[in-house]
Amino acid sequence: MDDVLIVGAGPAGSVAAIVLARAGARVRLIDRAAFPRDKLCGDTLNPGALAVLRRLALAEGIERAGLEVEGMRLTGEGGFDFTARYPDGLRGRAITRRRFDQMLVEAAVAAGVRFEPSVAAHAVVVDRDRVCGVACGPTGRRRELLARVTIAADGRHSTIAFGLGLARHPEQPRRWAVGAYFENLEPPGRVGEMHIRRGRYLGVAPLSSGLVNICLVQPWTAGAPALRDAEGVLRREIAADPMLRDRFGRARLVAPPIVLGPLAVDGATADAVPQGLLIAGDAAGFIDPMTGDGLRFAIRGGEIAAAAALQALAHGWTGVPERHAALRTSEFSSKWRLNRGLRALVGSSIALRLATAIAPASKAVLRALVARAGDCDTAARELRRALQLRATKDELRSKFEV
């Protein structure tokens, strides 16, 4: 039996596995996919996410491989166009999820995690109302993987969370994303882009390989005819947008677009989660992150889940779900509110017109919004923590020097 079994090797699951293995836990990490694998995402680590990775000693390779991102460009209807750099020289990185996730999995294996790809969890194993692992494998060849703590980090369509009734897609909003990579664009700037249009938005991210990631998010219903022609939807949207059509005029689609949705996930309250189980990453709840902070939610959420698992291993299960939920709320609630507010803005034509009209006179507010979107407060806090730790180490070293 393992100490911890983690289902899902995305950023939340891999970071949780790394933190736990470094603490001495016996960790098994499984994923239904074979790695490396492609994943629809904005492909951007904002300054706050990068700062957490630095603290966890996971940023070095990512900083070498990723394209430096200096800030954000915001555009709206009527020609509004505003670019702001992150404050105090802070930077993010743009890197494909295929490469980023693979690097985290390799770091997990290097930390001592047992990684098993191409293993799909079908259901939890329950013993006396306590989750003690998962069942894998096809019918007739069922295999049980047992652990003292199980972490479900298997994404916004989590087999475990949805199977236990601990997650659901809300009736509203029902947004879907269509994303793809293009090449042969004019040289892109080193900023992430958010093009906000009535009822929808488009995110654009340059990558170090010369590719550009573009992702369209708007309301659809499952099975909508438009989603059966994802490439057509994306090309028509680009062609109709005066700020994008010329840049993408000679661009070549590298691979068929990926469609994902519905995006929003409502998670369960702490008292509904059975003993032995923690839920992390998008499986614990998801709001389409217009501010580009989805990866910080995943990275920090994985670290928080690892801390909860270590508590459970050391002191038992009492109070663990409540503390886990409280820490997630403390860490993310203000950003969740910001994302909900921006999502409501996009959905209201009146509010969007008003915001576009007053935005040119509110540059200080927009710069603050870009800093908030980039989790620059988190980056500054992590820097202060690192400086304090370094000062403490220097003080101790000076005391014991002979």
C-alpha cells in the first residue's frame, strides 16, 4: 500500500506528488494518458505561478525553455487597445502544456514518485465509508491501487469527483473553448493578449518555438453544430476581428483545433468529501480563468493538497478536509471573484460597452488589473519570503562560523 495515490499527472497532481515525495511519503502517480501529451491551455505561467515554482525549485528548466512574458495586452470593441508591463520587472513564461507537464512529471520521478502512465481510474475503492484507493483496468481485469490517502487531480471532467457526486457542471455559464497553434505569423510581442468581445474572448500567447497559441472562449451547448467545425469557427472569428485578421492572414494551422467544455465546474463542500480523499486542481472546482491564472491555481492547489495529505498521514483525518478547503478559499477566493466579475462583464453587452468607453481614462486601473491578473502580489510575497529565508540562513551561518 502506498502512502498517497494521486490520480492525474497534470500540474496539480505532479506538484502534489513532488512535495509529498520530498517529505518522505511513498507516492504513486497515475494518469490515463501517455506522456508527453497535448493539453488545451493558455500556455502561460504568470509571475505569481513562476514565483511558486521557484520556491519549489522547479522553475530553472522552465525558465530556460519558456518565452519571457513581460505583461498583458487588453483590447475591446471600438478600437480600444492597451498594453501594460508587469510591475517591478516581474516576468512570466509561455511554454506549451505538453512540455511543461512533461517536465513536472520528470521532476516527480526524480523525487522518487512511482509514475504509471496510461492507467485510467474508473472508481474509488471504499472500505467502511473511507476511500482507500482506486480501481483501474478493463472489466474482467480489475486492478486495485490502495493508499492511505487518495488525491483526485484528474481534471475538470474528473472521473472520481463526478462519480462520487462531488462535482458538477453548473447550468450557467456553459462556456466552451476552441484552441489551436498557428505558425508564420508576424513576430509576436512578448506579452499575453486578451481580446474581449461581446459574449466571448480570445486569448493569444506567443511561444519560444515561434508558434502562437490562440484560444476562443464563448457559450455553446454540448453538440452544437459550430463545435463540429472547430477550425471553421476559429478561422471565422479571426477573419472577422480587425485586430487579428491581418496578423493571421498568412498564418498556417499546425494541427486541428482542440475543443474543451463545458469549462465551469462546481466542487463539493468539505463535509461531503469522504475520508481518505482529497480533491485538487480543476477537479475541485474551476472558473474559466480570463486573467490567465489557471496554472497558478493548479500549482498552488497541488501544494495545498500535499500539505493536507501530510497532515492526514501524521495526525489522522479529523479536520483535514475543513483545513484543506479553508486554505484553498483563503488562497484563491479573491481571484475567483475577479474572474467571475470579468466573466459577467463579457456576458453583458451594456457593461462591456460602458467598460470600453471609460477604459482609456482609467489607465492606472488597467495597470493595476494587469498586475492583479499576473498574480504579482503573490510573486512579491514569494520574493520577500525567499529574502527572509536567505537572511536567516546567513545569520545562522555567521553564528556558527569558526
